[in-house]
Amino acid sequence: MRHIYSCIDIGSDSIKIVVCELYHERYNLLATATIKSKGIKKGLITDVNEAKNCVKKGFEQIESMLGFKIKKVIAIIPSYFAEFTMIKGEIDIKGEKITGEDIVKVLQTAMKNHLDDTKEMVTIIPIDFGLDNEVTTEPLGKVSTVLKTRGILATAPRKNIYSVVNLLNALGIEVIDISFGAIGDINTFMDDNVVNTISAVVNIGSEKTEVSLYNKGIIVKHGIVNMGSKSVDHDIAYMYKVNMETSRELKEKFALTQKSSSSLNEFKEAKNKDGEIIKINQYELSEIVISRLDEILSLVNQELNTLTSHKPNFIFITGGITNMINFQQICREKLGKCAIIGSVNLIGLRNNKFSSAIGNIIYFVNKLKLKGKDYSMISNDEMEVLSTPRKNTNDSMLGKVFGYFFGE
């Protein structure tokens, strides 16, 4: 079986879909799609029909690359009012060795009495498992008369979940698993240094910034700052009387996040809303961008201080805006030397806006391994399509990336 996994991240600014293959313990990119969002505000679906049309376009792009429809996905759901609760459970082991079913059962036991009528389980993140003579993170196949567990139960309001699941189901897409973007982010940036420390991830989205705290790589607290990269776009649009598309282009292609690197002698022409051609100075533009970023990062710092009294060892910054030049410098000025721009380490994909989707594929696969399960999101017939050389794929992600890895 070839192991193919897909994840969708429905954001306020864009809808991202990622399809990867796990091959020899390495994730290889097969296809991505990014569609401008409509009908979505601050991660919540406000117009079902507009949102559905955007999601449909994204899956059509993926189909054009792969040659078949994606019918199963991991879905990232909104994290508003998410809660993370420590839970414990214990069961007796009746067989000789611990099975995947035993692991599922002990997690279910731990979850009991922790849900009410307004909340739904999103996932349980195991911290460790207690056996007769040891504590481990990998209990499968080990001998013990009891199995104990400690974990973090992640929950969300039902409407957060059902709005996304119902939208995808209406398009014929089966949701195999749900998760939060913050769980994906830490799995994207996890390394040996993070595993034994207190860390944080700051995901600067379009209309909101998520601040998440982790202990040994496991999320324990989460907060939201209701400001994001679109706030920068609005400032530029207001100051120069340009539309939002022009504003974003100026931010991404001309502005800098460090005054000392910007130039008083460099100008870029743009058309304002009155149809006039104006000249925009790089130094002045950068001042506008830096001023708003200072405010966002100051609010992030306040949120971190609310979440914990301990300074995190690492603060990973992610989101599409982090691709701006010198972004790490401004982060370190506001958050300290522990601030690091997260890096998506996947051949063919370097943009941080995909960090949540990629990380949740990794998280999903890790859950399968914990329970000893083998699973793929595409059928044998669809795998046959992937294994067969296709014509006219030179311009597609499949032609460039899949062929690169497998010589087809």
C-alpha cells in the first residue's frame, strides 16, 4: 500500500489543500492548492455557498494535478473557544500484549465525564502510558497487566466542527479526522530540542493571530489575538488610498520589516483609487508596516504572559507574512532571542502558510503508528493512476515533484 494523505486548512484569506505521500519515513509533496477565500471571516464560515464554491475550486485544482478526485481529508477546524484539559485513564489488560484496541480503550476511558452538551472532542494527545514496570510513549506490543494513560483532551464548540464537516460532506468529501491548526504547527516544527522544553507557536493569520503554548511538544494552552496580516494591508490602503490587492502587493514585494534596511531613495509606482499614479517611498511604507507589526507582536507578548509565567525556550513564528524579508529581526526585538521563524521543510514547499496542514498530516500518521494501524486516503485504483506516467504533466506539481522522486 502506498500511503497518501490530504489535509485542508480553511482560512479567512485563503483555503489551502495539501496532499503528501509518506515514503520510507519521509513526506513527499504530491500536490497543493491555494484558493482565495470568500464567505469566511476570522476562520469561521459566514456564507456557506461562497465558501463551498471556493473549496470546490481547490479540490478541482488538486484533481487536475493528480488525475483523480480527493475524497477523504483531514480537516482543520476553527480554534475559537478551544479547551485543553489534562485527563487520566486506566484499564486492565486481558491479553498477553497491549494492542491498538487497548490503547483506544484507555484513551476513551480517560475521556469519560469530560464533555458536556456544548463541546465536542477534537482529539486526545497522549502524554505517556503507564505499564506494570515502566512509563512509555509507545506501549503497543508490550506486556503488562494494566495500561494507564495521561493525555490532553482537546475540545471545541460543536458549531466549529459541524460547519466545516457539513460543508465538506456536501461536496462529497469524507472527513477522516479533525484537528486544530496549532496542533499541526508544532508537529511541523518539532525537533529534538523542542521535545523536552516549553515552547510556543505564533501563527499570524489574515484576521487573527493564534498563540499556542506547548510543554514537551504537547499543546496545553491557547489564545487568540484579533489582529493579523490584513491589519497591515488596511493601513497601507488607508495611507495611500489604494485597493487591498495593491496594498498586499506593496507589503509583500516592496516593504521591509527593518527601517535600517529600507531606502529613502527607492520608490514604487502604484495606482490609487482615484486612478492617479503615485510614487511610494520604501522607507515610509516600511514605517507603516513596522508600526502595525509592532502592535501585533506586543499583543502576542501580552498573550504569552497571560498563558504562562515561564519564558518559552522557543517561540516559533509562522503564517504567510513571515516570508517577508528580515521578519525574524522584528520578532526578536519584540519577543526576544528565542523567537524563530518556523521553517516548512518539505521539498517543493517552503511557504509557512502551509505549516498547519502539513503538520496535521504528520500528527495523523503518528496517531496511526501509536495504534499500529495502516491506512491511506486513496484507493488501489487511484494509486494505479499515480503510478502510471501521465502526459502533459510538465506544468503540474505532480509532474515536477512526483516525477522527481520516483523517476516517472
